[in-house]
Amino acid sequence: FKPSWGGNEDLQPEKTKSYDVGIEYKGFSVTYFNTKVNNLMVSNASTSWKYKNIEGDSKFKGTEIAYKNSIIEDVFINLSYTNLSAKDSKDKKLQNRPSNKFNFGVDYYGLKDFHFNVNGEYIGTRYSPNINWGNPDAKTGNYTIWNAVVDYDISKNFSTYLKLDNIFNKDYQIVDGYATSQRAAFVGLKASF
């Protein structure tokens, strides 16, 4: 018996060659990356989502620009922008990979035992296989998600946190046809010894 989805006993291992070059100065960094993946594994919508290899070398290259530093006392900022080119061996753009991505975060440590963080991510144009097989690829990019976290150190060994994901209740999909979480809140207790 062979399952009709998921597994594929004919898969070959991926082989990767990669390099990156970067510079940093006073919180700024610029990195160029270039990766070739031979036999890239992907799921295949036409065969009930069984995994398959893409023959030849798939190419991932791009640039990341980042800034991480204190902007005023007790306030730290973290910004990054990534421009990505992801193509298969026939120079066709790979699915589910945005050409542009922007991450941001601000941390505040000005109150004793508290840490406040607001962070988010912008995903640029991206396409995934259409859930209605045979139709053109579905656009799943061009959205921004905001999140927040508050941590409080109760003692040396215990802390608690309140986390809020998708603050503005953005309706978005990472893969066509698969819903993502709406606004969600989490409360937790951490212990370390």
C-alpha cells in the first residue's frame, strides 16, 4: 500500500552550495547571499501534495540590509529588509517565496523587571499553488502583521509574559487555502534553574 499524499520513496537528498559576504558598521549590516540547491524538495499539488525533487540547481540569491542599535536610552530598534531572487534550474520563480520582506521590532527596558516589545513583518508579493488545481497561482503576499510581548521578571528564577499575535486581526494566508491565526493572546510562566 502506497499513501496517496505526503511521502515519496523516490526522493533524492538535496545538495547545497552556499556563500555570503557581509559588512557591519555601528549597528548597520549589509549581506549578500548566494545558494544553489541541487534536487530541491518541494510539495507537488498535482500529485496530492507528495514531495518531489526539482531537477538541476535551484538558485537563491539576494541582499539583506539590517540595523540593530539603541536609539535612545533603554529603547532598542531592530530593522531588516531582504530582497530575494528564488528560481529553479529553468529560471522559473519558485513559489511561496516573497521577493521583498521587511522585519521590524522595538524593545523597551526602562521599567525595572519589565521588557516591552512590539514587532512585525511585511511580506511582499508572493504566489503559491492555487487550491483549485489548474487555476493560476494564488497571490498570498503583500500583508503586514504586528505582534507585542510584555515580560515581567517575578524573581531570579521566575518570569511571566503576555503575548499578543496579529494585533490588528489581519486576514492573510501563507499558502492558498490554509487560514492563519486571527488575533491571539497568550499568557505564560517561565521557570529557569
